[in-house]
Amino acid sequence: MPNYNYSCPSCEQEMTVTKSMGDSGREENCPECKIIMSRIYSLSEPLPDMEPYWDEHLGYVRSGRHREELMKERGVRDGAGDNERRIIEQKKAHREELFKNGWKKDALPKWLSIEKPLR
């Protein structure tokens, strides 16, 4: 949930309130004066790029943009094949469960086919 900053026009106390975007229009009262506080609008802080780190496949990576450049240079994709492998493993486990319960191989639903080779 987002944070909203408020300032009291009377005692100049400031506070930050965390609330849903749907409640962003709700007024906040000063805990000291009990009067309605003014909302402070400010620019959000930009997110910093990744910290440098060592990747066993890419080597030294300085930033997110540098990582993308290294991957493009080496012709690799982020998590290449991981999702496909996971789906095949899930299908295999489901097929084994069906076989245990008496299903025949030729009676399996088409969506359980794992004939597609890995890339």
C-alpha cells in the first residue's frame, strides 16, 4: 500500500500514513491538535538499478541494463526453458497418478501429452 505524507498547518507536525489508494481521499487529523492535516505532495524516488553481482554464467554484472546486454551478446534468455520443464514435470506427475488409478496410456487426455521435445 502507498504512503501518504501529511503536515499540520497549526503545529507543523508531519506524519506518514500507509493506506489503500481507495482511502487516499480520506482526511487525516493531527494527533496533537486534532485538526485536519494538509497533504504533502512530493515526487517519488526513482528505483535504483541493481547492485553489481557475480553470475556464474554471465560473469561480473554491473547493472540490470548490463545484464541484458550480456545476455543478448551470449544469445541467452532469462530462465530459458524453465517454465516448459516445470510444465512437463507436472504433466508426468499427473500421468503417473492416473496410471496408478487404472488409466490406460491410449485413454489419456491430449493435454497430458509430453511428446513435445525440449528446446
